[in-house]
Amino acid sequence: MQKLLSGLAMVLLLCTSCHAADNLVLITIDGLRWQDVFEGYDQSIVQEKSLTRHPENIEKKYGGDNATDRRGKLMPFLWQTIAKQGALLGNRDKGSRMEVTNPWWFSYPGYNEILTGKADPAIDSNDSVPNRNTTFLEWLNGKAAYRGKVASFGSWDAFPAIINRGRSGVYVNAGFEPANWPGLSGRAQLLNELLGETPTPWDNVRFDAYTYDLARDYLQQNKPRVLYIALGETDDFAHDKKYGQYLDAAHRADRFIGNLWRTLQSMDGYRNNTNLIITVDHGRGRDAATWPHHASPKAIQKNRPDQKQLLETGIPGSNEIWLAALGPDIKARGEYSGGDTVYQNQVAATALLLLNEQPGNYAADIGSPLRVLLK
């Protein structure tokens, strides 16, 4: 009897680290600042005429008496659902800090850090060079339980390289590529047609609506266990110095995420069986002068040595990021205050642990899981 009781105690002890959900959705929103997420629109940027042509429109859509009202209008799903049922990290006004560890503070290094759990200083550009590192997506796809059940959709055309599609075998659709999985639905075929006919402001980034709609269609048809969606408009509108469009892109991203969550909850196999992580690849400048940009001191030294005033500081704020999570294995803590600084290199291990995979089996030298988020 004593041995039986000891065995039961051991089972109970082990189950304190068990997780319930079988599926994971990871979403990134390129370069969306924590300030806009947690405070709503920035009045100093709205007042800068070179960045905001119609401030009255921003006030009408996203205005409010205080930061709580403004952020709730900008990202209603985040604040009405995730903040009540899930968790948010990165509001520095409340002492919750999250940062990148890579030395560059821009996109490819950030996405590599998110997907591999560690920074690679050798990734020092946004060139579409196949990633020499193995992402956790690739590692999962190599396991029998996940093979053919891992997929990624990105607005930026660099994602086939970042995930190393040729080596990893992960299904990746990005940029202006038409969807090409077997048995395309009529909706996906129409999206392909429209994608080829719709002009965009950028030569390497499609509109996020295509990325989201194709990902949702793939989810419904192919039922992956792990789905990564990388939205990109926020960063590109910021580089174009269009703050109103940047805010609209953030608002659309929030709507996409809400729609996707409702879709998941309507589907057998995903309902109450899916965890969601949302984060960003980098931050950006803290004021109107620097908001359109992001770069570390090392990146300035490499790419813009003529910017002498930034050689020592880079663009402050570019390393500051945030994260939100929702699902059956996430504590309903809402907005975190205080605590230790957490890092971008902890996302991969957190994702793996949410799938009940041991991060150490993937790699021994990655950031530790964000256990503060987990039940």
C-alpha cells in the first residue's frame, strides 16, 4: 500500500508540470511598439504633421479619456479577451520588461531569436539567406507526431529563408507566393487571384489580410498542430512614416487574432485545446523623431556610421518588446506588473513546453520557458 501511495504521489507531482493543449498558434506583429499596445496612440506622434496627415481621424477611431480607453479601442480583442482570460508581459510603465537579446534590434535577427530560442550575431541583415539555424518549427516537423502538421504564413517574403523551407520541410507561404497546398478551396483560389492583381506599397511585403485569410483557410482545411502567422504591415507603414496607417494595421491585426481565436473555438480538436502566443520581433523609437526607425548601436555602426549621434545609443526603444498569451495552459493573470526582465529568447522554450515537449530535447542552450505564464 505504501508503494502504491508513493506512486500516486509521484504521478500527482509529475502532473503539476503537465499541459492540456495539443495545439499551438504563434503570431508575430512586426515592430508594433509596447507603448501603443499598452497606452493607445501616442499624442506626440499624432501631432507631428510629417507622420500624421489626419489626426482628427485617429482621435475619432482610437481616442479616449485615458490610456485604458485608447488602448481598448485600438486593440479590443487584446484588452477585452486576452487581458481577462490570459496574460500580457511588457508594460514598462508597470515595471514589466521584455527585451531582445540579439545585438541588432531588427527583423531577421529577431525572428531567428523567437524561433530558435537564442540570438545569432552572425545574422546581421534582412537579406533572404537560408537560416543556418534549426527553428523549433523545423525540429517539431521532424517528429512523427508533428510531421506535415506544422505550417507558417508570413506577409514578408523573407520567411521561406528564415524558416529554411527547403531544409525544414515546413509548409511556408509568404510574400506574393500563391497558396499551393493540395486541394485548394475556392476561397484560397480567389485569394491567389486577388493577390496577383492587388498593388501594394512594398515590393517584398503583401497586405496582412492575405496572410491571415490564407492561414485561416489552411487551418480549416489541413488542421495543423502548430501554426505560425507573421503579420508585417505595422513595420512597413511605420518606415513609411504613416502613423495612422500603422495604427490601423495594429487594429486589423487585433481583429484577425480575435477572428482566428473564435474560429479555433468553433472547431473540434482546437476548442479548449489550443494555446496562443502573440509577440513582436523588435520595438522602435520612443518619440516622434525616432518612431519610424529601429536599430541597435551595432547596427548603426554597421549600416549608418554617418549617424554619429546614434553610434553609442542606437535608437532607444528598439530592443523593447512585449508578449501576450491565451489558452487552457495560460494563467489568467492579465497585465503583469514588476518582476524580472524576460527575453525574446524564451519564446521558443515556452512554445515547446505548451506542447508538452521538453525544450532541452530541442536545444540545451536556449532561453528558459516563461513559466510565469503557465498554470
